[in-house]
Amino acid sequence: MKCESCKINDFEVEQLEDEQQKPYYLCKSCFDRLENKALRPLEFFNLTAIHGHSSHLHDDFYDYETGEATQPDIEVVESEKFPFPTLNKFRIVWTGL
């Protein structure tokens, strides 16, 4: 199973936020970024699409329109390589146009 955040690496960490929510399945790098509020925009989008609003993905920590980390505890690395999806990108994926 791939990491729910980057969708590149295999998951290595199962992070349970609380017993009422579905656990996060993350690689170690994404787990570290999640814990430090430093997800890249696409990683934030991917996790929010699965888990919705949660304490780790709260709007105090991320801009919901851009996916940018607003209060990271560590540097957000290579965020330009993982941009927030645009509406046009969704149109291409869903319609094949």
C-alpha cells in the first residue's frame, strides 16, 4: 500500500489520530511532515481528501485554498514539486480531456 500523502513511497507508519477516525497510512517522511505541520500542498490535499478536517489538517495550520503550510515547525521542502491541484487538472483526470 502506498503512502496516503505522497502516493509515491510505501507506507511505513500507521498513525491513529483517535479511535473514531480512520488511521493515516504514511511513509516516514510524510509522517514527519504531518507531525511538524509541514506537508507540501499536494500532500495536504491528498490527506484532506481522505480524512477531511482533523486536528493534524486544521485550517490553523494550512491554507485550504492553496494547501500551503501556514505554521510549519520545520522547513517545507520542495513544495513547488508538489503543487495544489487546479480545477483544470481535475477536469482532465475525470473527463480525459
